[in-house]
Amino acid sequence: MLRWKLGDQIFFQGLRNYLLNANVAYSYAATNDLQSDLEAAAGISLAQFFDEWVYKEGFPSYRIEWSGGSENVHLKISQSTSDASVPFFHIPIELQFGNSQLDTLVRIEPTQSEESFDLVLDFVPDYLSFDPNLRIISAKNSVVQMLPPGALNEMIELFPNPAHSELTFFSERAQLNPRNFQLYDGLGRLVYSHALSGLQKEAVVLNPMPAGLYIVKISTSQGDVFKKLIIEN
């Protein structure tokens, strides 16, 4: 990871400095000796890096949310850590954007646990890979492609509508992970709630209720969807 952070030229120059260091030749060497020689080559302090990655515990986990559909890509990068001794690991991350014909690598340096970035690419990507060259010690990472505003409602269908005692919920994308189905009457009162299993298609049995116009709220991993539903007796 330090090689990734510093670059090959500086990293290997620091190692050569360490090997030629007369103060530790034929003697005992400590971690801070290596740190000093690397700092001399880089011209920067590496105290933060060694404190987080060498002397303390844990590893980072990343969640990358991104919206595509054009050359303009919006990113939200969140980092959590496995041990409280390090609230945030300072390390550049590498992302690979691509489609069936083109791909590119982008290096980003987050500075806090949750941060947003806007990128302009030379093509429209349809996938994003986190740390494709395995440069970072991390685990439990996830990449989620977010839908553009307004698109979420179009990916959820309820039928039949009008409905009687049962209706079917259908999602065009399995990644939406629908979690909850709620029904509100014309006065905005919650009259029915049902936990969904996260499947793309699922039947929902309704309790007996008066005929009329209702609002359905469906909670998904990418936000809430609101649909009108007519119930007939």
C-alpha cells in the first residue's frame, strides 16, 4: 500500500536509502528507521500512514455509490473501520470504470469517512470496480449503482390496479432490494404494512378495507417509491 501511495520511483528510492543506511548496517533496525528513509525520499511525513496501518489495528470497508447513464459520474464514497483505534484510514483508492468497449482507472484520495465526487469521463460507463488491482488491505466492500432522479418510480410496478384482496409487486432490478410495503388512506393514515422479502416479484395479500384511492409506499435500498392504488370491493 505504501508503494501505491508514494509511487514506484519514490518507494524504491526509499528502500535503497534504507539498505545503504550506515547507521543500521550490520546492526539492529527498527520500523522507525525504515520510516525515516522513506520520508527522506518522499519529502513528506509518513507518521500518519505508519500510525494507522502499522501501529494500530483494523482495516477499512468501503461503500461506493455511483450514478451513471452519461459521461458525468457522481460518486459517494463511504468508509467504515473494523477497529475504533483508527476512525479513518488515509489511503488513495482506485476505481475502474468501463463498458463493453472502453475502460479507465481513476485515482481518488478521500479525506473523510463520507465524501462526494463528480467526475467527467470520455465515455459512458456501465460498470464500476473498486480496487481492481488489489492495492488496499480492505474487506466487506460494496459498489451500488444509484438510479437517476425519477427513474426509481418507473422500475416498480403494482398489478392489478384496481386491486381487490391481493396485488403483485414487481421490480425491474433485483438490486433494489424492496424491504417494506405500506398503504396509506386518503387522509394520510397508515392502514396496512407488510414486510417484503427483497425479491423482484412478490404477492401481497391485503386486509379487508373500504374501496377507494390509496397511496402505496415501498421502501427500497435506493429510496422510497410512492404509487397510487385503487381498491375495489
